[in-house]
Amino acid sequence: MTETSGRKLAALALAWVAALAVAASLGEHSIGWGAIFDFAAPDAVIFWHIRVPRVLLALLAGGALAAAGLSFQTLFRNPLAEPYTLGVASGAALGAVTAIQLGAGPTALGLTAIGASSFAGAGLVSILVLGLAARRRFTTSTLLLAGIAVSLTCSALILFVQYRADFTESFRMVRWMMGGLAVVGYREVLWLAPWVAAGLAVLAALRWDLNLLLTGEEIAASRGVDLSRVRWLVLVAASAMVGALVAVVGPIGFVGLIVPHILRRWLGHDHLVLLPACALGGGAFLALCDLVGRLVIAPAELPVGVVTALLGGPFFLWLLLARR
């Protein structure tokens, strides 16, 4: 890591801390720093039990989405790959809408019934896609096609479930699929943190292999990279991390596409620098997007998934025009 890269990572770390401080203090009702330590006051309760958990959840989810997007773009050698390429979001959504129609039950795995069903759906889809790909020698093209096929099947089943739902259930389904970070307390943050930490640790351990994959699979294999092992580890780590966060926050798109592209232009292609940069930059990006969603139509609230989607469309056009 060069001295310049170190300074840029330090700047991203400061941006991460600044996003935590700014997003937690601002909102429909701004909270002054002098009021947050009077723990019996309403402002302190709002700050510590609503704002801070929400921003921490955004930092975790945004960092996980950006890191997963970076690893998928490298693995598939496709600049448009993103964390939901393998249909993880569709499987999670199918599990969530099924739980909504069947009625909310008791909590499980530290999550609500909807969250637990979403996590199970994401896990089953990941296992199914990997199993289908393994039957065809597990090439990247086979994996992409398997993910698309499973994603389309899940989308069709979601429409079937929505058709049979009543108006209230349909509204809850659509609202969940917009993504959101509204939480009270630290239960979701504490549940998600180990998944994100484990996923980032696995991807960090594979950073040299991912660097070699940038040169092409044949060259990477000639230099000692076990392609099958790297594929399995990246896919399992990224899918588990993304499945866990989708179960908590719903599908939030474009973070895993926008952030790696921007940071790659700023920092280069070395995963030793890019991976922590995505973890920091993705978290700060999603926290600021959520802040925009809370402020732009206050006192109402715009789901953060809508904000990222509104940014993602123009970004796609810019990317296409820049690459001609």
C-alpha cells in the first residue's frame, strides 16, 4: 500500500465517522450534541435508541453491499455484476412475501418471522444456484445463467403470492421490497455485524487471488490460483453476507454497483486498498442516502432503496457514456 493510498483510506475513514455523526444528529428533528448525554431526555432517547442504531445499520449494510459488489465484479469480470446477480434478493423477497401472506409469527434467529423467512429464502437460492452451477463444471457463465433463471422463477412466484394477497398484505410486500433501515434498538445491528465481519474477513484473505483474477482466469491459474476454491469461497462469503443484510433491511439496489466503480477510479484496482475502501465508502454512502430519504419529503420518509435507485439510473447512463 502506497502512502497516497493510505491517505485516501484515512480520508474515507473520516468520512465514515462524519457520516455516523451527521446522519445521527440530523433529521426532521435535529438533535444538538449537548442534549444527547442527558439520557432521560427525549432527544437522548431518540438519538441513542433510534438514530444511532439506524445509522450503524446503514454503515454495515452499505459496506457489505459495496464489498460484495466489488468481489462479484472481479470474479465474473463483468463491470455490471452486483450483489444480487445470483438471485439472492429474489429468493429473500420470495421468503418475505410468503411470510407476510401467511401472517407474522414468532421471532426466530433474533429476527422477526419476515426477516427469518427472508434469510432462509436467500440461503436456499444461493444453495440452489451453486448446486446447478456445480453440475455444469461451475464456470462463471453457467453461474450467471443459473442465477438469472432462479431469479426469474422467484419473481414469478412473488407475483403469484401478491396476486393472492389482500390489499394490506400487498402494501406490506411492496413496502418491504423497497428496502428500509427503520429500526428501534440494536438487535438488528448486533445480529448483522458478525455476518458482515466474517464475510469481509474471507474476502480480505482472498485479496491476492482476486488481484490475479483481474488478469484473466488462465493467467491466474498459471500463477497458482485455485480457481474452484476461490469461486466457492467468494460466492459463499458474499452470498451469506448479502442474504443476512437483505433479511434485515430488504433489497437495496445499486450500492454494490456505484461505490466500487467510483472507488476503483479513485484508488486503482488493488484489492488490498479497494476492499477496506468499499467497506468504508459503501457504509458512508448508504448512511447519507438514508439521511436524504429522511429529509427530502419530511415529515414523511422516502425509503432508502428508492433513493439509491434514483441515483442508480443516471449512474448507469453515465457509465455507458463514459465507456462509449
